[in-house]
Amino acid sequence: MSDNSILTIQRPLALPPAFFPATTPPTYSRRDFGSAFHWGAACAAYQVEGAWQQQGKGPSIWDEFTRREGAIARGEHARVGTDFFTRYEADLDLAQGLGLTDFRFSAAWARVLPEGTGSINRRGLDFYDRLVDACLERDLRPWLTVYHWDLPLALQQRGGWTNRAAVDWLADYAQVLARRLGDRVGHWLVLNEPMVFVGAGHLLGVHAPGRRSLPAFLAAAHHATLAQAEGGRALRAVLPATARIGTTFSCSYVVPARPGHAGSEAAARRVDALLNRFFAEPALGLGYPTAELPALGWLLRRYHQAGDDQRMQFGFDFWGVQNYTREVVRRAPWLPLLGAALVPAKKRGVPASEMGWEIYPESVYEMLKQYAAYPGAPELVVTESGAAFVDEPRAGRVPDVARRAYLQAAIGQVLRARREGIRVNGYFPWSFTDNFEWAEGYRPRFGLVHVDYETQERIIKDSGRWYGEFLAGAPVEVAPSAAASASAAAPGSS
Ligand code: IFM
């Protein structure tokens, strides 16, 4: 990394206390996490690769969805993305320069199998082969996500996730990757955030494939739950015994808008079951959280077949915890299914990121605690964590003070969890570079590295420079006044 001399750990005193809750350790350094801790950064194929039609790649549901009028902010798309397909070596050079030990990316299913099943596109698979080697050449351990939302369009035309055959499609595709890359990729993640691609894609209609249907949602959810476990088994069958197989969950610490109020508490439990427990508990053999979500009775009657409870179980080596915020929930009896609504950060008047998500770094600690509390829970890894802000380069620098502070606070919360004995063994900021943020387009920037989408020029932001300093051993010193004056933000309106 160049110009280290100007890297100092600044004390962001001007930031609101939410950035540094009083529970943040006031000082810490990389050494506190031990030498085996994984320090990475993450990205996903569709959000960065571009090259949407190159070298035999087939179309994905996102290639189709981004063509729809009004689907994506400002009509943006990811046909070029951050051009990672051609620039991956330069990006990995930056990651190496910052001192990362691990690098997480996904494979584009339609690049490997243009029709989703059947014949392999050798040139597509060759790309991931080169990418894996490029990581290893830079001492970056590759973490490969099998499915990060970009289903081949050909499979959508056969019903996509609503078709039970999707379980086998995913398992077969996972084995194609594992057979070619398993000799060098040691960490595998089956699904990225199933609740998001199932919910936003099939119930809310704001992500590909743009469905708004409760039956489609329930069918897709059940098939994704099966695919999560069967994908794990498919990988296990062909990978070396040393491979670590995980999967990821989107999650948010859920609190009632009116603590102590029975209706509000019950509403929060229902939302927690949907957002945080839905995909984790079946993997442990606990089934779906039907007590809190009676609507799932319909799923069970309609889509669940004999033997599915066993098929939904899998002994993952780790769970990827992906956390950005918390949710404050109020009772909303007029709303079907959940009878609950989220109270937006804006309405609560609390600090929020560009995504409108409350800045609440303690959520990562709370979710680690919640997942670790399951008997039989595997090791945890924070496979995504970060915050989107609008960043403006100034004279060759990107002074993203808020993101840096967020990361410092969130990493501090991971340390807090470790000090309480929680088995969490890695942290991956989302994202390594700015990228295509799905329906929101390019405006929300999450990266440690700024991307100029006109020129594809990269600038390491101050948050990225700080991350490099931290990985090189510099201590974090949380502004004492902020930590001392901080108090947990009030949940807000009911
Ligand atoms: O950009 C996404 C990513 O693809 C999945 N997890 C959440 C991120 C921010 O929204």
C-alpha cells in the first residue's frame, strides 16, 4: 500500500454516538483477534464482473430484470459493473496491498452453465480458475459463494426457484465448481442470503425475477432451504475432507418498538422468525419456526414432502452472518401474514446510511450472540458487514469518515462477541470495491475502494487505508467522549 505515512487512526469525534456505542472496546488491535482470524473483503459476480455476454456466458435473471422499465434506479444495469472480469488482477493487487488474508467472491452460474444445466462453458469456468490462482498467488485465501442471486434465465423459464428441480440444479452446479476448483478453494458458501433473493425476488418484486406472489415466495423459500442443505452435501461429496463448507444468512437484530408491550413484543418475534430464523433452524433439524409464523402451515401442506425435514438438515462447518442494521418492529394487525411492520430509521430520527438503514453496529454482536446460542451451531464468520454512504473523491482521496467509523465500531462488536466466548472467526467488509447495488443501482457505495464508473479508476478510500493500517497492527482508539456519552438509541415510535 502506498503512502502509509499519512495513515493515522483519526478520532471521529464529530460522529453521532451510534457509531461508537458504549459497548465498543475503547482500544483494540488485530492481535486481539488471534492469528487464525480471517480478515477479508467480499464481492459478488453480478455486482462487479460485467462481461455479461462475453466468452459464452448465458443470460441471468438479473440481465433480464435490469432491462425492465423502472426496475432499477436511474435505469442502471451491470453489463459493465466494475469490469472485474478484466480487472480482477489489479483489484487483487489492491487487496493484497491492504494486507487482506482472504477474498470472497461468487461464481456467475450462467457463465459456467449458460443454460443452467447441461453443457459447461469451459471459458467461463477457466475464468474462475484464473481468479482462484490469482488469489493464491497473492496469499489471499479464496472463499467462493456458489449462488449469489444470478440464476440463469434459462432456469427461470423453467420456473426458477419455484420449481422443486432447482434443488438438483443447484447441487449439480455446485459440483461442477467443486470438481474444477476444489483442489484450491478451501472455503465454500452455498447460498448468499436466501431470505433476500426469495423475499425481494418473489414476494416484494423488487429484485429479479420480480414476482409478487405469496405461493411463489413459499415455494421458492422451501426449495432454497432444501438447496442450501443439498448444496452442502453435494459439495461435501466431491471436495477434499479439509474443505470448509458454509452458507450465509442475512440478519438484523429485531427489537419491539414498545418494549414490554405484549403486542409489540409478539410482532417483533414474528419478524425475527422470518428474517433471522427461517433458514438457520431447518439446517439444524429444528424445522421452520411455525409457532411464530403460522402462515408457513400452507408451505408445509403444499410444498413440503415426506423426508424433507431430513433433507433440510446439513452440518455446515460455518455460518456466514451478514449484518448491516437492526429492525424496530411495531404491531400492524391490518397487514396480512405478519401483522407487523418495520419502523423506518427516518421515522425514528436515528442516523442512517444511504440505504436508509439505521446505523447500529451493535446489531452484529447481537446476531452473533443469537446464532451462537443454538445448540449445535457451527463456527460463525461475519461474511458481510458494512455501510453505504455517498463518497466524493477530493484531490485523490476519499475521506469516508463515517464508513471508517462504522467498520471500527462493527469490528469492535465482533471482538466483544469473541471476548464473551462466541466462536466467530472472520470478518469480511462488504464490499471490497464499490459496485452495482441491485435495485438501487450504483449510487449507494459500500466499497473500501472507490470506483469511478466512467473511467473504472480505483481509489482506496480512507476506510480502506484504515483497514490496511489496522491489518498491519495499528491500534483502534475509539473516541473516548463518543464512547462515554453513548447510550443505546431509543427504539423510537410505536
Ligand atoms: O450488495 C448486497 C449484497 O449483494 C448482499 N448483501 C447485502 C449487500 C448490501 O445490500
